[in-house]
Amino acid sequence: MFIPESLLQKEKDHVEGFAPEVAWVTHGGLSPLAERLCVRPTSETLFCDFYSKEVTSYRDLPKLYNQWCSVVRWEKETRPFLRSREFLWQEGHTAHATAEEAKERTELMLNVYARFCEEELAIPVIKGKKTEKERFAGAEATYTIEALMHDGKALQSGTSHNFGDGFAKAFGIQYTDKNNQLQYVHQTSWGITTRLIGAIIMVHGDNSGLKLPPRIAPVQCMIIPIRQKAEGVLEKASEIKDALAAAGVRVKVDETDKSPGWKFSEQEMRGIPVRVEIGPKDIENGICVVVRRDTGEKLEVSIDSLSEKIPALLEQIQKNMFETALAHREAHTYEARSYEEFCDTIQNKPGFVRAMWCGERDCEDKVKEDLSATARCMPFDNNEPIDDKCVCCGKPAKHLVIWGKAY
Ligand SMILES: [Zn+2]
């Protein structure tokens, strides 16, 4: 958790990047420390120190580590889930024999994150590379997944960094290769954080509350008894619960003494994907009402077929939530070919703007200054040029960039 100042100082870009936001420990109890300790903002320097002692031969490689921990960044302005001074994350740190292996690992982990966001969280993401201005302090390349929130703001949702041998040279991490030659290792690091909880809230939620994608919902189906004191209602609800649980559904019965209307609203607010309403009439008719949280749609389903219908419905909801989020992103993605059009779009149409860029830092700075927008990434897919000149300065364009205002 604590990094001696001398260790943090070893890689120049890294310390410059993080210095403005680290918290320092200066005292142990009442005694001043001989050397300040920074509260870990990220663990590259600790892993590098460890590798420098641990790695000696090609037989020691690769080193593949992951840790779950909390880190501290002294943010001036905080925002729940998105930007807190202490946050929980996972951080992976690897060391490889070759540059190719490090590049492969960086890409592999970006794809793991993208798949997790899209398939589990139902959040579509754009994979791409950060510009030099936006990349991680000390990295050779930073890959990112960028998501669009419901309000049209971008959220950097996960990153994967290729360090090349920069840290290895700063920390002296060398190994002897098969030809008995000393070589520097090539490193990567990658992470996602609890900020993804914020993304789930902001991509899917509505005015009634959360909407949780079924695959991550702690409770996927809430059974709400109507007139639960009537004979047989709770018994039937419990029977349905057992059948659904046996079919692999995470299910509960709300047996509290709140009114059914209250329970409906509460279940909506908590984002539970499906509710089943069961009362004496339903039991008599063998049919009950099933309500989807994602669309609000009410379905009549025979009680006997619930354990078959609900799992299929959950899959359908998962898919629909992804498609809805994707349609929202597509409807809020624009293109601009002149600076006037670019400014107008960023100021008046919240979302992503696809526009060409010359590759110069000056243009990024100008966009930030004029519009408080940033280059989110240079996308890996759909990156064919839409123009031959930079949207900002008019000089020859080098990259298509996704621009936007970000959290
Ligand atoms: Zn330019």
C-alpha cells in the first residue's frame, strides 16, 4: 500500500503523471519518517521492484500477476462510483521476454474487458488506442474501452497498457536469454474498477431506478404474492421459487407485509430484471403475470411453464439491454468535417463525434480549451478516414478519432 518516494521517482514520466494526485504519509505515529511514503495510486513501481529481484533467467518469464486492492488518488472533485479518492480495482502486471508477447497480452486483456462489458454488463464499448496526451504515465501505448452513458458523456471503462521496456530500464529488470545475453523484460499492466458500477447505473437506469442486466443481477426474478394471506398463495409462490431455482434462476419471494404496489415499485427501483405476480385468481387459472423491468411489458405465462420461460426471458432481456444501449450510442454518434461543425456538435449534441486529427498535441489542447472535450480514442474498428484534413487545423489528417466530453 505504501511506496517509498525513491521508488516512485525511478520512472520519470510515471512520477510526473501521478505526482499531482498522490497522498503522502509523512509520519509514523508521532515521528517524522526519514523518507516519505506515497499511498499507492497504482502498483507498477512495486511490481517493478519485485521483478528486479525475482527475474534473472528466461525461465522465470513470463510473470503474470493480478491483484485486487484499493488505491488512492487525491481527486479535487469526487463523484460517486466514477471518481472517488479511494477505489477498489483489479490491476494486472506482467513481464515478458519479448515486445511481441507484451503487445499480445495488452490486446488480450483489452479484449477480455470488452467482452466482459458487452456480454455480462450489456454495455457496448469502443476499443481503441489513446493518443499520446491521454495515455498512461510511463506507457508506450494505452488501449482503452470507451462507453457512452445515457446523458451522452463518455466513460473510460477499462485500460490496458504496453510499457515496452521503459520501466525495465528504469528499474533494471533484466534476464539472461537462451544465448546467455542480458535482455530487458517487456511489461504490461491493465485494470478495471468499481467505476463500472457507475457505468451500469448510467447506461441502463431510468427514472424508476436501476435496471440490472440479468447476468449480473444478484436477484434475477422476484416473486410477488398478491393477497398473500389467502390460502395457498405463499405455498404456491414458494413452489414456483423452488422450480425456478432448480432451473438456475436467482430468485426470491417478497413475503414482507408491504403492499403489492409498494413491492412492485421497490423491485423496479432495485433493477430486478423480472417479477412474477401470483395471487389466488392466478393459481385458480394456472396463469400468472410476468413483468419485464427493461421494457415494462406484461406477459401472461402459464404457471407450469415458468421454469422454462423465465430463463429464456432473462437471456432475451440481457440481449435487449445491450441492443438498446447500442442503438442509443449509434443515435448519439456524429461526424464532423469542419471545426465549426465540430464545435456545434460537441456543444449541442451530447455524444461521440467522429472526426479526423493531424496527430498534433496543439489541436487536442485547443479542443480541450474551447470545448472541454477530449480524444477518447483512435478506434480499432470503423476507422476509415472520413476526410483528408484535421478537423481542427486543416492540416493533413493522420487518424480518425472519437471525441467527446468525459466523466
Ligand atoms: Zn490538427
